[in-house]
Amino acid sequence: MRHGWARDELRVGARFGALTTPPIRYSEKGDVHIAYQVVGAGPVGSRMRHGRGMGLSDRVRAGTLEERMDDVRAILDNIGSESAALMGIFEGGPMSILFAATCPEPTRAVVLVGGETRR
């Protein structure tokens, strides 16, 4: 991929009106507001991105695996989703694995990308 390709593609896409940014939504978990976006539609075609203490979420410590699992549950409840395919990227891997092991009903699949299994 040549350098700057993505930036050029964004400019061209914006010119033709092809790009839309999903709205930032917030889920409350206790006194913490967790920012997330829903991208796409459908049972497998939609995805959400979120992060406790990252991005536009409230600045708090990252939280335990259990707290981050609760964040995922809160967002799934917020968007009315009964199931999810989880993608755990790097440190999100252990949380995704634990979520799937403790909450198998709403878990459709787990995908690990560079996921660490222990430190």
C-alpha cells in the first residue's frame, strides 16, 4: 500500500458523499460514561467499538476484566442486541475470552487479533 492511500481515498469518498461517520453514543455504567459507535446493520454486519478510559469515554483506569465485561453487556443492552461476535484486539483478547466463557448465550463468536492469553 502506498503511503497516503487511505487519506486520498477518504478525500475522494467525501467528495462523492460516500463517507458517513456513525454517531458517538454513550452508555452509562455506574458513574462512568463509555463512548461507542455502531457501524453497519444486521445480525452479524453491525459492530461496536468502545473502550473504558479511552477515546471519548470518561478518563478512568482501564478496569478489571469483569468491569470491562460489564461495559460490553451495558452497551449490548443499550443497543438492544441479544448476541455479539467479539473481536478482542491485543489486551481485549482476555476480556473477550472471559466474556465468552462466562456468558455463552450472547456470544456468537470470538475473534482474537494479537490477543494475549497471559502475561
